[in-house]
Amino acid sequence: MVGGRMEHPRAEISLGRRGQGKGLGSRRLFRNPVAKYVALALAATGLVIAALTLLASIMVEDWSQRDIDLRSQLVFRSIRDQVAMTAKPEVDLVPVFQRIAEDERILALGFCTAQGQLRYATSAFPKSVTCDSVRRGSSRTFGTAADADRRIRISSFPITTGSTTGHLLILHDLSFIDERISEARLYTVLALAGVALGLALLATAIVLALRRAWTLSIRGALADEQTDPLTADLTRNDFPVSREVRAALTELRMERRFANGIHVEWSPKTLHRLLVEELPASQVIVVSNREPYIHNHSDHGTTLQKPASGLVAALEPVMRACGGTWIAHGSGSADRDTVDANDGLRVPPDDPTYLLRRVWLTDKEQGGYYYGLANEGLWPLCHIAFVRPTFREEDWVQYRKVNERFADVVVQEATRDDPIVLVQDYHFGLLPKMIRDRLPKATIITFWHIPWPNAETFGICPWRKEIIDGLLGSTILGFHTQFHCNNFLEATDRFMESRIDREHASVTFRGHETLVRPYPISIEWPPAALAEQAAVRECRDAVRTRFSLPADVRIAVGIERFDYTKGILDRIRAIDDLLTCHPEWIGRFVFIQAAAPTRTKLGTYSALQTEAVHLVAEVNARHGKDGFDPVRLVVRHHEPDEVFELFRASDICIVSSLHDGMNLVAKEFVAARDDERGVLVLSSFAGASRELAEALIVNPYDPHGMAEVLLQALEMPPDAQRDRMRLMRDFVRERNVYRWAAQMLLDAARLRRHQRIAAHGAAGEN
């Protein structure tokens, strides 16, 4: 905040330009570019030679020591029987040892009795080496010791036969290794110096040849920064870089524009001020299938439930800040009893700030639109979770019908002809175009919360063109990652007769332009559920008491809906592998899987739950100890305060999605750990892995690999946990859900301004 006003990204970009001007003015850095690049090349050459020389030294020493150890074993095998038969006080083995020690590399031999007495030793046996100083065990051991100015390799071999028990010691002088290393270093340096020098000169020549072209290209890119990225013309013929580089620079400019907002502490207050200042008198309407508050009948009357949904967790704080109307399917058994005559009610119940408008669906509509096309068709298609998508014509009919129903409700709730409509998720692939047809002036921001597959995969859908057509009714179409944006553009290019501006990341179809942008979703900061939480120690005590866990047990948790894309079975198999390969953790480690039932009417979901119950029983039967089960499966809905209590009580949180758009559970765990402890184990196939790089990243399809990472998490020292968690918390705090919403709303505000200017210009010409 500056002078009571929010620091707008436009002002921050201006500050960035001043910094760029200063950098461009410092031309003295480039006064002698030849010397600069030669120095860099020589420095790189020196580093390569030093690294390879060190590697050669290590390899020579390793090979030499292994050679010595092998020779020691051969000597031992040749005299083992003789020593075992004659190693008695009345028999002198020194002459035998002395003959063997005549080998130029064997320094000395000796025999240590079981009592630690050096009974036989050759004349050159060092006084600094005693039986007590040598590591002796039930199997052969090797070690290195220092004696004056030399190093000695000591090989110890146990001998046990009859009444004779002891260890044969064979000592080698390692001085010859140092000579070998010196020779290896010399030859390595001479060989590499010639090759590296030639490569360095060649690289310097190439750099100098390309420098001029790249300088002109980068200057052109910096000049384009003066233009708003949403409207910049980046297709000039005099911009001398390839298509790929121009696209990368475009993406970088957009990310920098988003990152400029980092100076704003995004919160409900700043988000509300953004609406007031950038979008005055605007109406915000959110459309989603899932509602933020569900009313159900129970034995205790009407109960209120907040669903376990990442979409709700992200959008509900935004709506509390923005106000407006949230349109959703009323799915609760008591939902009809709690609305007014217009099917609406003010929420949240304790502090109403926005209107929840419920839409009623018949069982047939819900079966075809939600369970059918959305969750048996689009969900497995987009997640590529190796569950075959099912497409039925009757489901498509209901999907289209329900989308039309929601479009009609949007029009009913709109108080002006140009509202801002936030359409959420794959349930409403046709809705943006339907709203566009009814409210042409509306600003429609559609966010696709799940992945978008490549064009070849999406081509499976029989109604691929209709869905893409529907989404292109959006003003802005958002995905979690740039990768998903690229996939959508590829699918549009393949299936639709449209004009795609890849530099600008937009699609023009039937005269309407849609911007395609990455908006990584996040959570509110600080989370509302965290305010009611007890201290971490108290949460841990409560969870241990609830699950009857010992005080010293280490706790890992997994928390999500019971969905096949979440990798629940895979993480349980990883727990099985961990306890199989590292049985020392049996009884000292427990995994608590909290899974909310979902879509139980679908066979794949009920089968998943059944398989999970059986798998947990198998793992507990295999690794249970004294009545202690290492895996606890809790199948029920958990309220936010329960979820955050589990997060705070745990040592590890496992997020092993097989494919996910973002997965906000990972960010919620990070937000819950204000003690800066705990380890996040995160799937590389979750969008969150692109942001939370300090997590331990795993491949959920590799149970053994995941088990080894879990072991690393269990053994991670507190300082390392703190360093990783601190960085992740800073990231989630700065890039919270209010910033996510602000990015989309700022883009909408810019577009609305451009549209007004264009409309005024057209009116003036007329």
C-alpha cells in the first residue's frame, strides 16, 4: 500500500523499466567483449580440467585400493589353513609371515588373538598399529590408518578353527598409490588442456559471431516490454529470433507481469479494493457444480457441511472478499428447506457476504450430466489415469441441457448487461458460449481445474468440437500450467477452423478472441481453519490419543477424496515396500489415510474403496506388531479443522496424485505448518510440484522409489525440514488465492478498458 492506495502492477512495471534503463546504460561491461568471453572460456576450461583431474585421482585411488584388498584376500586364502593349524603359542609363524612380506607391496603381517594380543608380527610391523586399533569383526574388514608420513591399508581376516580364534592382519604401504595419482593427474591435464583449449576457442568464436544478433533480439524484446502484454503486437518482421524464443519471451513477460504483484500483500481487503478501483460497479457471478455450503437432514436436525473440494477451498475465500453471487447445484437433502422464494440464501451463515443461488437437478439430469459425461467421460479422459472414459449419447443430452439451465440462471441473476462471470471446471464446457449468446457484453473467465490432455488424447471425445467451441465463448480461459494451455491450443488447432496467435496466446473463432492463460490456483492465507487450531504439540497429542499411538511413533498422513487419480493405492504399496525393506520402522511409523467418499454411484469409485480396504488389511497383517497397525484408513468426510489438526500432527504429508491439475492439499499442508516442520512428499504429476520445488518429488508409479523417499523424509534433520518448509510457506503466502483471483480480474479489467476504447473509437468514426 502506498499513500492508502494499492500498488498496481502497472506502476510496478514502470519501476522495473527504470531498473532496465540503468542496466542498459552500463555499457562499460561490454567494452571489451573478447577479453570477457575468453576469460569465461578459460575459467570454464580450468574448472573442467580440475574436476576431471580430481575424478581421475579418485578413480586411480579406488582401483588401487580394490587391487590391494583383492591381493590381501588371495594371500589370506593361501595361508589360512596353515595359520589355523599352527597358530599356537609353541609354534612360531613369524618366518612364514616374513617370507610372504617379501612382496614389495606388502608391508607387514601379524596375528591378533581373540584377547587382543599381537602374537606374531613381522619386523616391519608398525608400532602404531595395535590389535585394539584395528576394526575386527565376524567377517573380513578393510581400513586405512596413518603412520608417520605414510598411509597404511589394513586388511583383517577372522580365523576360527578348533581352539584357535583370532584375526590375520595384512598391511600394505599405500605410497605407491600417490605415485600413480601424480602420473594420472599429469597425463589427464596434458590431454584435457589441448582438447579444452580448442573447444574454448571454438566456443568463443561462436559466441562472438552470435552476440550481435542476440543483442538486437533482446533489445527488441525489451522494447516490447513498453506495451501491455495483453495487446502487444509481437509479430513484427524485424524481430530476429525464432518462433520458439519469441514464445518463451512472451511467457516470461507475462510471468514477470504477474510477479510484479508480489509487492502487494494480497488479502480480502486488497482484492476488494482491486474490484472497487479497477472494476467499479461490476457484478461478479461464480458458476460451479459444487456448492460451498451444503445443508443436510440428520438425527440432530439440519446440519451444515463444507464439501471436501479444492475448488470450494479456493473460491469461497474469494467470494467472501468480492461479494456477488455463487450459482451451484443444490445437492443437500435439506437445501430446499433453507433457501428463499428465489432459491437463494446469504452465506457464510456467521457473516453473510454473498448470495448462494441453488439450481435444482432431477436424478436423471444429475446422472447424465454429472455422473455420466463429466465424471465417467471427461474426468478420466483429462487425467489420463488409465481408466477408460465412457461416452453415451444420453449423457451428452443431459450435459447440454444442464449447461443451458445454468446459463438461464446466470441471466436471471445478472443485474447488468456486462457482469464478470467466473465459470468453474469441466462440468460446464458448453456454458461460456451459452452465456456469450445471451449476454454478449459479459466478461467470461473460465477456469478449467483439471488437466487438459494432448490433442490426440482429447480426440477420443465424440463431442470434442462442441466442447472446444463452448470454451471459446470465454473472454479468458485459464488453466493451472502453461503446459495445459499449450495442449488446449494444440487441440484447438487440430479440430477447429480458427486463428491461433501463439505469440499472444489467444484464439480467434467466429470473430471472438479468447485469451488462454496459466493461472496457478492457490489457497487463502492465512487459512481460516488455522486460526482455531491448538499448538502443534497439542494436535499431535490429540491425534495420538485418537488413534492409540505410542508417544514416539512417526506419523504420515494422506488426505483427499477417494478418487483413483489421487494414487491412494500406490502410496499404500509404497508403505508396504518401506516396511519390507526397512523393518526397523515397524512399530515406529504409522500412515493415516483420511479419504472422503465421493461419486460412490460409479463402479470405479466403489471398487477403488473396496480394493483399498483389502490392501490395508493385507499390509497390516504383514507388518502389524503387537496389535499395532501401521496403516489406518479413515473413510469419512473430515471438516477443515480436523484436516488441519492431522496436518499439524504429522511428520510427513504424502500427495501422490497420478495426475492432477494442481492439488491444493499440498499447499494446505504447507500453510498448516507454522512451526516450519514436517516434510511434503509430492507427486511429479501434480501441478503443485512445479511451484513447491522444496518438497520431495516422487513418481507415484514407482512404489519402491517412493518408499526410499519416505525413508529420506523420516530421516531428514529438523534444520533441513525448516529450510524447505520456510521457502514453501513464503511461496504459498505470497501467491495465495487472492493473488490468483487478482490476476484474472486484472486481465479482465484491462480487456474491458480496451473494449470500451475500441467501442468509443468505432462510434467516433460513425
